[in-house]
Amino acid sequence: MRHTLILVLLALVFPLHAALAIEPGEAVALPPAVTSGGMPLMEALATRLSSREFREDPIPDQLLSDLLWAAWGVSRADGHRTAPSAMNNQEIDIYVVRADGAWRYDATAHALVLVTTQDLRRDAGMQPFVWKAPVNLVYVADYGRMKNLPPGQREHYASADLGFIGQNVYLFCASTGLATVIRGLLNRDAMKGKLGLADDQHVLLSQTVGWPAAE
Ligand SMILES: Cc1cc2nc3c(=O)[nH]c(=O)nc-3n(C[C@H](O)[C@H](O)[C@H](O)COP(=O)(O)O)c2cc1C
């Protein structure tokens, strides 16, 4: 009983990925997302706003799991997601940029794949709050998954698809008391290089998520 209590306390203090030696390319499963409950939709819409003052406290794995599922998780047995995408191309990837590195969200496995152990928050934005907030979601469009659309229209469709994901994050944050702001101000070239993206992959926007600074 005492050992169990100590293990539970350790798990709370040290999230799973921190306790294991994870190499780039390896995945860490997220806890299953809680896909029920939350604030009534109309209240979440009325509460949604952009915030630019964050505390540095980390976001627990369970809340991150729920956030990513709400943002862009697999919601149906046929692989469809919580946000629409043109021709169901599902070209957007979410990278979770934190102090412990950058992780790609694998929605099918509901897992985080380690990309780099570097803290890329300095490249995730020019506004100082970005550098200390616990999570910055970096949204990347893979035009290689959009070959069924004319090249000149890919940016247009990818931007629209990303808008739905960003709003999912806004509504989830409104519902859970997290603060967030979607941002176009980020260092796309540095981020592309440090994430090791291919030519066809384009960094679009970033979205900071964290706890609101105390008023
Ligand atoms: C595409 C896009 C890019 C944005 N870029 C930034 C940004 O770089 N930095 C920032 O602080 N806010 C950014 N914002 C947030 C807007 O400034 C914000 O949504 C707007 O002021 C309206 O406020 P509200 O979201 O609270 O309704 C961006 C919003 C969008 C939709």
C-alpha cells in the first residue's frame, strides 16, 4: 500500500517520458483521452479568447492528451478526426514544443513521437511569453498529402483546415481554464530546419497553451 502510494506520487511528479530514456523517433503513449464532459458549447464559445500572459507550470500528461485529442484526434473508427480537412487529406501535423524537446503528435496511436530533445520555444515565437509557456503547438502542413489538389490551392486549403484545429484548441482551453493564443509570429525557417522537415512540409502557425497568469 505504502509502495503504491510512493509510485503514484512519483508518477505525478515525473511524467512517463521524463522517467524513460527516449530516443528521437521513439514514441511515448499518451494516456487515453477523456472524450466526454466539459463546458457546454455555448459557454465555451462565449468564454473563448486570446491570452498572452502565462504561468510556467507544466501541463499534466492527461490534460495534454485531452487537448491533443480535442485539437486533432481520431474520433471515428474509420480514422476521421475531430476537425475536417479538404478531401480528408489530414495534411496537418501538430508538433508539441516544450522545455523537454519537440514531439510530433501521432493521432492514430495517440502518442507523442520525440523529434528532438532541444528546447525550440525560442523559435516558436518572437513574443517573450512564448519562450516560457509550457506548451507551444506548432502546426505543419504536408503538401505531399495534398497531391489531389492543384499546387496553387494547397496553401489555401491547408490554412482553412488548420483554422478548425486552432478553434478546437481555443474551445478546449476555454472549457478547461487553460489560456491560449494562436500566432503567426514565429521563426518558420529555423523551426523547419530544427524539426527536420522535408521540402513539402510547411510551418504555418503556432499556438501557445498554458495556465493563465494569476490576475
Ligand atoms: C492567423 C492568426 C495569426 C495570429 N497571430 C498572432 C501573433 O502572432 N501574435 C499574437 O499575439 N496574436 C496573434 N493572433 C491572435 C489575434 O491577435 C487575436 O485572435 C485577435 O486579436 C482577436 O482576439 P481574440 O482571439 O481574443 O478574439 C493571431 C490570430 C490569427 C487568427
